Amino acid sequence: MKKTHILFLVAFAFLFNAHSQSSSGLKDYKDASLSVDERVEALLPLMSLEEKVAQMRIFHAGIGVRSDREGNLKLSKNVLEKLKIGIAGIKNPGDHLSAVKSAKFNNKLQKYIIEQNRWGIPALFVTESYNGVDADDATKFGRPMTSAASFNPGLVNRIWDVVGREARLRGMHMCHSPEADIIRDPRFGRMSEAFGEDTYLTTQMVKNAVLGVQGNYDGLGNGTHIGAVTKHFAGYGQVLGGSNFAAIEISPRTLIDEIYPPFEAAVIEARSLGIMASHGDLNGVASHGNPELLTGVLRDQWNFKGYVVSDANDIGRLHYFMKVAETPKDAARIALEAGVDIDLYAEDAYSYLPEMVKENPELEKYIDRSVRRVLRTKFILGLFDNPYIDISEVEKGVRSQSSLELAKESDLESIILLKNEENTLPLNKNKSIKIALLGPLVKENTKAKFESVVGDNIKFVAEKGFNLTNGDSAIPELLEKDPKSIEKLVNIAKSADVNILFLGGDKYTSKEAYFDGTLGDRTTIEPLGAQDELIEKVKALGKPVIVVLQHRRTLAINTIAKEADAILDAWDLSEFGDESTAKIIFGEVSPSGKSPVTIPRSIGQLPFHYSMKEINYKKGYLFIENGPIYPFGHGLSYTDFKYSDIKVSNSEITPNSEIEVSVTVTNTGKVKAKEVVQMYLKDVSGSVTRPDKELKAFDKIELTPGESKIVTFKITPKMLEFTGIKMEKTLEAGSYIVMMGTSSEEYLETTFKLKL
């Protein structure tokens, strides 16, 4: 048959199909007046099997999506081939460009994709967020663990609102963030990507992160925000040994009561558009092949309507790593039937689906199910109607002054004052002294940042002294101690009136351990290298020693806690971190952060979090002081807060009633400051062993000197529910202790009873 005849027949078939669609009463998916579901159902029947499967795959821009110097698309042969029939999405396109160039580039890329596939289906451009949008020329905020220390969900909402706006202006549509994992093992290199060890705190932070990045959901369709992909469902932070890709063993009761709630809130309350499955297994069942998890819990119980995306290459790993699938095709089938809708990165796995459907036509109903979810997301985001970015809006919307000020504000609310012997802090900026800024976490511009805050009265000298590692991003090596470097730092410290040591860990000492052999987890949690030696020698000089901790995992800071006169725990701050730290040190703002984790004395205490079962606290260990160095929720201030007059509105609560608990908090010091009032509950006895205490509410308040405020929380029956001996959510009659105070170990308490 001649080529012209073939083209004529193809065109005729296309027109006949369109005419048949119209005459048969099927709706037009391009009609914006239709509902999302109607548009999905209008488009899906038009698509070939290969086109459907293309909507179930995401590839990384690194395989050949780039621009030349003039900003023109430069697509590799591999990418050109993938885009012939459309694609679910592309990860990180334009991430190394400026915001304006990224928007222009992504507009061109989207236009090419839409014009290339016959139904004009746009692609999802996907980013991540650990310190703001994971791209150049974006506002850099502190890490999630850092912002968790603020104990301010409203602040987190505002941070992620900026993330959503800046990402959308770059041409992005989805974000493989936030992490809803509970992280209780500081060996795990990804610790700082999550919001801490506590279920309630993490739930509040994750919910507000999703609401923020999605613009309270309304920002999706109007093009101002992006969709969240909450991850890693579920239990990922509980890997055995703190080792990435290791097995996960969690009791079903712990899973329901402690691990699920942040994800449940993200789905039900914040309406997260996406969920990412966990790398790991759950008690032997691989998460990517777990229908009870991905369909039973996520969809049947929580009514999740979005899509589930695999973590990188994890569908194929059901075969070659997890060994729960005998062949690569089995791996694809298992994941598909379990409820994984999109295959991230893999060149195998879902690429086999068209061939598999020929062998087993029943699989197409699962493919249709997944494609509906992907198309639904694209319609919700308005990509069929408004796929491009208005370039004129980008420059004024990205890195705006208000966003930069928010980054500074978030730092100031998140820095934790762990120790302050004899009111070492704040320092007086009007007193003419010499201050040495010393240690491996000193940056090139640290001195300049401090000078910008303080002015000319104080003389600063700065010296890094030594690095902790060789800076290898794959497998960093610890550097040997250099006595000359220590001696140099000590000599500088001798000439100073006050010494500020910047200690902790850098980005190489705590990071993600990738599948390809890179390492990021650790078997020790003490400060590395010569840091303890440095503080001991500087302390021996008899001058005030202030430590600024910068790190991405909890550290057992025994020597630092002993030797330092004051300790500021800064975790991983924004791009303005040193400036914010200086403002705290010199008293422009009183610190108000609280530790989102328990700080242990030794790795041998693990697992060690404040909400462990009461029976875990029966015995300590030989040759070590019992308890943590600093407890969960701990954080000092430059003023003193007095708690008094705790009381409940009723001594009894029923399944159909609520009671209130209140406490009076008074600023008895001399400066205005913020305090996080924390409420914990303890079930005195239950049908199963119960946590020692659980955070159930908190409120960040600000008081002027001498001011008092009555802080009141509601206690609801929901707060008292737990998974009982029959593995069902239950309320059990009995006594409860309610604690209100400044940390998980410093509080006032009273009691009430639950009556059934």
C-alpha cells in the first residue's frame, strides 16, 4: 500500500473516531465546563494501550532533557522516543537554571510534549523540597527537622506555601515531599528530611506542609501551587539498624497508632494529591507489592483518590532486590495490582505492561485504574487548559523579599537553646570584646554575617581549622586528626574574650544512602573527628565557650554538653543561618525552639524516644547516667516561665463529651519571649502496654515581662483512642494523667477519668 494511502486512512480513522465520539453522546475531554471525572472518562477510551502505559511512567531529566545557551530544547534520542506518545511526567527539568530561564524552558518542553502526542496530554514536572524547592534560584529554608523545632505549624504552612508558589512559577506541578515518616534512629542518614520522632508533632507539621504547598488545594487548579506527594508510605524511617533499604519490623499496633496518623492527616485533612510508596517492606511484605497497604488502608479506609508513585526503580526491585517476584514481569504485575500507579525512573517494570496485557487481558482494568488517577491529577492541576507559565510573574514571585524574610523568621523560631550556664547568653553587642568563631562548620562568610548583625564594637576572628571528611559525595572518608590544626585554633582562642565553636556535622556526615553504593548512614552518633578534643582544650583556657551545633542527625554530645557554657542547636538552617544565629547570640530575639527529638547519651540506648512504653524505663545501663542528655520538647529561653494552677474543667470525660485543661504561664524574667506550652497524656493502665506519655497538643505563645496567660487545651475522646487487645480502635475506662509544661520532662500534672 502506498504511503499516501496509509496517511489518508490514519487521518480518516482519527476523524471518524472523533465524529463517532460526538454522535454517540460521549463528552469532549477538552470541555472545561465538565467535571474532572467526566473529562477523565471522556479521554481514557480514546487512548491506546501504549498511550495509557506512557501515562504511568516518569523519567529523570538527567537522561537527556537540557537546553543550549540560547535556551532551546536539547533532547536526547532516548527522550525523543519516550515523548512520542506522551508521558506521565519528568523529574527535575530546569532545576539548574534560574527561575525565569526554568519557566521559559519548561514552557517549551511542555509545548513540545503536548504537540507530540495525539491527544495533547501535558506532562507533570516534578521536584522535591528539603530546603525549599530543590532547584537553583529558589528561597532556601531550613530542613523539615529544623522547622519542626519551631513547634509552629502555622509557620510551616507559610514556608510550604512559598515552596508551592516558587515551584509552580518555575513550571513545576508536583513535589515528592513532604516526608511523613517518623524518625527515631539517628543512625539513619535521612533523618533531617522528616519532622521528628513524635507522631502528633509530625502529623501537625505534615498536614500544614501539604496544605501550604497545595495552596489549601485551591491553589492547584488556579495555577499558583503544586501538588504534594507525601512519602514514604509506610514505616520507612524504621529501617533496621538505621540502614537504608534494610527490612522494617513494626508491630501492627505501632503501625496503626504511631506511623499511620501523619499519612492519614495528609490524605484526609490536607488532600495530598499523591503518595509515594516506601523503599522497604512491612514485616516481610514489600510496600510496593502490598495491596492491604496501598489499597486497603490508603484507598478503602482513607478514601484516597490521588495517585501512588513508586520510589526510584522500586517496582523492578520487587524481583531483583526484594526477591518477592520471580520475574521482572511478575514484579510489574504485583505492583500494579497492589495499587502503584506510576513507575519512577525504571526502564523495565511497567515498560512490560503492553506485552503483558496481550498475555493477560485482565491487567488492562488495573492499567485503566491507574491512568484515571494520573489524568485526574493533571485535570485538577488545570494543565489541559493552562499548561504554561506566565513569565512576567516569575521574577517578582520567586525569592521575593517576603519569602527571604520568612526564611529568617523560621530560623529564629527554630534555633534551640539547649544549655545556658550562668546566663552566658545573650552576649552584649555594645561591649567592646574580641570573639573567635572557630571549628569545622565555620563558613567563608560566617564572620561577615556576624559583623553585619553586631556592628563595629566587637572584633571577630574566624578560622575553620579542619574539615571532617574529604568531601566525597558518594562514600566520604573521615580525615585524620591534625594536631597542628587544633593547636592553631587553640592559639586563636587564647587571644579572644569569648569563643564560639561551630560543631556538629556537615552534609557528608549525614545523607541519603543511594542504591548504587553511596553511603550515608552511620554506626556511631558521637561528633566526628577532633571536635570533642577541640572543645576540651578551648574550655581549659577558662574563657566562655558557646557551641553552635549544625547537623542533620541527632548527635550524642556528651562532651559538648559537659564543657560548653551555652549550646545553640541549629540543626540545618536557611541560607541566612549564620545571620540568624548571630541575632540569637546577641539577644535580638530570645530563642524559642524545642527539640523535636530525644538526644541520647549513647547509641546503645536506641531505640530511645520519649513516648516509649512505660516498661522501657524500668532499667538503665551499667556505667552510664540514665536518661537522655536532653529530652524531647526541651528548649530554654532568655527569660523564665513559671507554670502554675493546672486544672481540668471536669474530673470525668465520656465518649460523647470533651473536657478542658488549663495552666497559667507567667513570664517572670526581663525580656519578651515565646514559649511552647506542651500537653501530654498518660493512660495509667490499659489492656495492652501503653506509652509512658504522648504529646497531644501544644501552643506557642508570646509573653512580655510580668505577663501571664491562661493556656487551655481541649481533651477529646479521640485523643484517648488506641488499638486495643482485639486490634481495634478502642476507648477503655480508667484514669489518665494530663501534664502541661515546658518539655516532656518538666511539667505540672493533674488527673481525670474516662467513664464509659
